[in-house]
Amino acid sequence: MRFVFVMDPLERLSPDKDTSFGFILAALARGHDCMHALIGELEREAGRGSAAVTAVVRPIEHREDTLALGAPRRLELATVDAVFLRKDPPFDARYAYATQLLDGLRSTTLVLNDPRGLRDANEKIYALEFPRWTPRTLISSSPERIHAFVASVGGRAVIKPLSGAGGFGVMAVRGDDTNARAIVEYLTNEGRELAEIQEFIPEVSEGDKRVLVLDGAVLGAILRVPAKGELRANIHVGGSVLPTELTARERELVADVGQRLQKDGLYFVGLDLIGGYLTEVNVTSPTGIRELSRFLDRDVSDDVIQWVERKAQCH
């Protein structure tokens, strides 16, 4: 098969940590042709009865411990079997435009994840579609409403920018902190931009679980534990990674949420759980499969590629 990976430049990848790297290696090992494209190299042309989605692609080769790119050429994406949209956040206007361009492939080519699903699923707001499983949460631009919410959940909460990723901009807010108003004003741009505020979950000190989900079913989970004195457990800000298992409640949560993920074409997803609560639904470029593979002593990326093979044949 032929796969195109629309993503960031390869030199930004970490071979040990990047899930996209794992997907590419697994696909190459299974004999597939893999190509790389930048999000800015997508084009869509239509008129007078014809239409095409194209990209400048470069063949990917595995050389020793790295990936190398061949000569560029423009390719019509309807001629490939699957497109992996793996551009890292933020979800900005350029990303939104890319999903609209890729909508032109809906009848011909599997796109992972579905472009419409990506547009509809802000990684913070989308979690609120599942109120049974989420902690108390408010999305607001009003500093007054946010401070009242902090008071209503016991005077301690966590605030996040809606467009952030990887723990960027995540801060603790306490009602008795003299910096609380400055933090809220900063993250809401003095009341002009929406932010997310969630009740503080004490179990965050034990870590958050990243649950990888494929077509609504659990692939596996890792536990990300924050460094001492740190609120965030994200790997790139110093969080350590440990093997973990899901509780009965967490499996029920994934089964429930997974049905909606399938419906929305969100095939490969990373759910973030703290204390048995769903805090985020990562859909743009979920990570964690390299760490999960090491804990399970097998390449979990291969499971994803085998699923893509079957799904692409039915598309």
C-alpha cells in the first residue's frame, strides 16, 4: 500500500518518543511505500467537472537509526491508500484549512483521523461531550465567572488555554493566591479569549493515564507521573513514564467514549484520565505508543498499521 504522512518536518521527530516515527517504521517493515508531506504543501483544485487534492511528497527511507527523505514530487492523494494527518498542535487556522482540503478525499482515501472529526473535536471542549466522566469544568472568557467557579469547587482549580498542547499554559489557580487574578487575566487575555477551568483532582500527584484507543477499543495505557513540584505530567516537561493497567471504571469510560469516537471518525485517539476522570481527548497527534511498546515488549504501532490495511481496503 501507499501511505502519506502529513506532519511536521522529520528532523523534529524523536525516534524514541514520537508515535509518527513508530507508525512509519511499522509501515515500512510491512512493505508499504511511505511518503512525507508538510501541511503547507497540500492543495485542492476543482472546476469544470474535475477535482483533485494533491501534495508535494517525498519518499521515506529507513537508514540505520534515522529516516531520510527522497526527491519531492506532486502527487494526487486519491491515488494512495491512506493519509495520516499527524501535524502537531496547535489547531490554528492553517490546520483548519488543511482539514477542509482533505475533505476532498472522503470518497476515495482513508484519512486518519477524519478531517471533519478533527474540526469538531477541540481536545479540551470535546471532553465535555461526556459529562458522566469529566470533572467539573467551565469554558469561559469571563474572569468573574472563572473566579466564582474556583470558589465553587473548593478554592482550587486548574486553568488551560483551549489551543494549548503538551501542557503548555497549564496553571494551578487557588482562591487565596495573590497571583490568581493575574493568571486568569493572562490566560483569558483580559476577558477576550476562552479558557478552560477544571476542578483540581488530587490524584494528579500520582500521575495521569494516557489511554491509546484504536477504533473505539483500548490499545493500552501508560502512566505519566509529574516531576516533584510540577503540576504537569507531560513527558517533554519532565514527567516520567510507567506501565499501568486500567481500572474497571476506566474501562467502562473508554467503552462509552469509544462509541462516539468511532461515530466521529476519530480512529486513533489518546484519552487523558486523572483519578478516573476524563480530562482531555487528544485527536490531532496523540503520543505514547513508543513507550507503550517498550512496556509490552512488542511494537504496538504494528497493530495500528494492520488496522489501517483492513480499513483502507474497505474504504
